[in-house]
Amino acid sequence: MAAPEEQELSQAQTEKLLQFQDLTGLESMDQCRRTLEQHNWNIEAAVQDRLNEQEGVPSVFNPPPSRPLQVNTADHRVYSYIVSRPQPRGLLGWSYYLIMLPFRLTYYTLLDVFRFALRFVRPDPRGRVTDPVGDVVSFIQTFEEKYGRSHPVFYQGTYSQALNDAKRELRYLLVYLHGEDHQDTDEFCRSTLCTEEVVTFINARMLFWACSTSKPEGFRVSQALRENTYPFLAMIMLKDRKMTVVGRLEGLVQPEDLINQLNFIMEANQTYLVSERLEREERNQTQVLRQQQDEAYLMSLRADQEKDRKKREEQEQKRQEEELVLQSALAEERKRRNLEEEKERKSECLPQEPPADDPESVKIVFKLPNDTRVERRFLFDQSLTVIYDFLFSLKETPEKYQIVTNFPRRVLPCLPTEEQPNPPTLKEAGLSRSEVLFVQDLTDD
């Protein structure tokens, strides 16, 4: 049943179908056709979508759900660095810690109970992401109002867009989740994140995406990355063809320590990134080679099609010329037969030749264009048309002719005209009892 459908494809669509099959390696022509139809026969978009699927990125026609985000967090080789809060020192420090401990426990317990109970009354508004870009931009504005503009360059887009750009550019992506209520957040932003050495390091080596967990977009990423405490940083990169978390930094980390930990994570995973770059370069070279081969094939195909077209045109022209020759021959044959039939009809309609001793007879000798001489007798009272019809009935007579006297030279008016609808008789034309008339060929004229 598939064959008739394929016959409906145009020549350009058939070429794209074969080219797409060569580029993707798909064996099923039906699957190739469905994919191209989904992309409105845009072969570049179809091939890119197919390559994305092979790399683990879902097709644009089967988009992933908004949660959870497509990042591999189950890798047991993830490097995790957690900074615990410093222990109190001295008698005064321990005394203050023990006195405040019950109050802190009571505060956070009540806060957790309140939040838990609030979920049953009113669903968490952060669960619905309606404007992810707006959430990120709003956080950046709030951050700059509080901490100034000296900070790493924030990625101004959604988390998914940051992942896609990091994957496309084969760069590290550093994700920062901002916990507004945490006691260490303010100190981390002022003393670590906004320091000159950290800003320079991050801007030169990776993409940086950040959002507050109080925003729906930040809360969604928080659910995907499952942080334990704040401040929280996650290093993400393309590993084994999937965007994977390769490092987690939690707690109040100092600037120098942060740079050292990020360097350690990058050096530990550099081989994967180099491997991905080499593999992508090899895929690109293979794709370029296939594209060149496809272009050469299409050029050869077009050249063959052009040869076939010219051959068909030549055959058609030859056929038309042969048909014209045949039609011309048939027309000549019909014309010849009609002429013969007309000659026979004129011969049958001629009056009988009068006897030689008839005093009203005229003896006329005709000299034809081929030097043939023909002799016949007519009556004086017969019209010149009879002479013309007699000559017309002869096979030797040309198709068009006129009858001319020798001396004085004049053309006999044998055929009717508007001025003289009835041609004169032999007597009226001034012919004697014996005449020699010449038949002049007018066929070429």
C-alpha cells in the first residue's frame, strides 16, 4: 500500500527523502517521510531534530514535560562538597549557642509546620511556572538592587535554554540557587559570589545561571537538583551525550575555596568534554562529507535529468519533424489524387471533337512546356474555356498555366473574371482555322 503513496511525491520531495535517509541512516522510508512531513519538508530542521534525538534530546514534536528537567542527577560519580557551619568557640560561644538553640529549633520547627499545613489550604504557587524568563530577570534585578552590579554575568533566559546553550557550545554551566531565607545567603553573595576573583573566574570559564527558589522557575530547578542546604551551586556539563550534574557545592564556601573546588571539578571532567568535542567534530566532518556527497549526487542527478530532458526534446522535435514530413507527403498525395480526379472529370465533360471536314472547326496545335505537341479540333462557337479544360485534362499539363498566342503575343482569356464572367468564343478571340498556341507554366508563380 506504500508504493502508490510514494508515487504521489514530487521529484524534489523524492530527492529530499533519499537525502534525508542518507544523512540519518534510517532504513524505513515511511519513517523518513513522516519526519519530513512533520517538518514541512525542511530537510535541515528534520536532520537536526533527528540528531538531537540520537543525543538524548527529545524531538520537538514530543516535547518533554515541564518537570522534572532533563538533567542526569543520578550519576554516583558526582563530586559533592559541603561546608558545615563553624562550631562555637570558647565558653562564651558555647553558652550563646546553647541559649539560642531552643529558640532556633522552635522557630524552624514552627515554620516547617506552618508551611506543611499551608500546603493543604493553598497549593504552593511556585508549582506553576508561567513566566520562567520573567522569574530570572526579576531575580537579577533584585540581586543587583541589593548587592550591586559587580557579579558574574547572569544568563538571562530559562534554565532549559541555559542547558541547551551549554550543550551546543560544549561549556560548563554553573547553577546557583538563591535561598532568600537562609542565614548564610547574604554573606555568600557579598563575600564570595561578588568578589572580583570569583567574578573573573566564572565569566572566563563557564555559563552562569541563577534564580531564587522563591520564584516558580527557581523552585522547579530546586526540585530537579534536590539541594540539601544553601548556598547551593551545581556544575553541569555534557557527559555521555547527556547534560549531567558533575559537581555540587553546598554551604558557605569562601572565594579561594570556591575557585579551587570549581577548578578541581573541571579538571576531573575535562576528558569527557574533550571527548565530546572530538566526537562532535567527527560528526560534523561526517555530516559535511555526507553533504558534499549528497551535493555531488544531486549535481550528477540534475546532469542526468538535463541529459534526459534534452534527449526527450530532441526525440520530440524529431518526431514532430517526421510528422510534418508525413503530413506534407499525405497532403501532396491528396492534392495529386484530387488533381487526377479533377482531370478525369474535366475529360469526361469535354464535348466531342468535330470532324476534320467540318467548315466551323478549328485545328489547334498546343506546344506544352515539356516540348510535347498536342493537336485537337474545336468549333468556332465554343468557349475558350473548352480549350482550357481540354489542356487541363492532359497528364502532361502543369497544375497552373495560361494559353498564349505566338504572334502577336497575347494571353487568351480562358477563365471567367469579374470584368468578364463569360469567356469569349474561339471566333470572338480572333482564332483562325489553324492555330499554334503555347501553354505557359505558372506553377512556380
